[in-house]
Amino acid sequence: FVPCSISKPYQGSQTHARLKRRLRESGIEFVEESAVVVTGLGVIPRSMWEHPVTLNYDVCIRDCYRLLGLLRSFLTVNSPGVVYDCLSYPPYRDILRIACRDTDTPEPARPVDFRPPSGWRKAYGSWLA
């Protein structure tokens, strides 16, 4: 699970380039085909990153309860054996842990401490204070 980015498509964003570099430095291979973005729009698997809706949305509304339901459904349908939490928004990280617990999915591993650039503080509010 990876963070969304302002730039789209996600695979070309600075956020994802930084994350891939951090994972590689930690000895973890980033497999883009299995990456899932968690965003205000919802849970977006790699196969949908270039869908017109994904490419054109600009949502900053965070409906955490809706996202919890979407993550529960995604984890139930896909049954991942390993979950890596590379999310940078703390509430989304909490929601992922809750969804994993609720669906008997393995506890998410946190391979790197990935935070957004300091300039993103406005978008993340006081969560990173």
C-alpha cells in the first residue's frame, strides 16, 4: 500500500520515485504491479492508475469510515499473504491496520518510515506535527 501523490499518473510522481528509492536502499524490491494507492478517492490497484477518473480527480476529502469499508472489501477479495505499509498519512496507516485485523490479514509491515516532503504539511494538517 503506497501513498497517493499530487502528480498523476502515480508511477511518474516524485513521491513514488522517493518511495521506490527508500525501499531499494532498505533491500526491498518495489513491485509496481502489486502496489495499491490509498487515497481520498478510495483504494486504487495498479491496474486503475491510468483510468481517466483516477488521472483527473483532485480530492482532499478524507472519509475515513468509507475508506475502512473499501479496504476491508479489498483485503477480503484479494487475501494478501504479506502487506507492506508505505503510507505517509497517519490516519490511513491506522485504517489499514484496523482493516487487516478485521479481515484476518497479516499485520502490515512498515519497511521504511516514509513521510511526505515538509512542504506538504498544509495538505496533511496537524497529523504530522
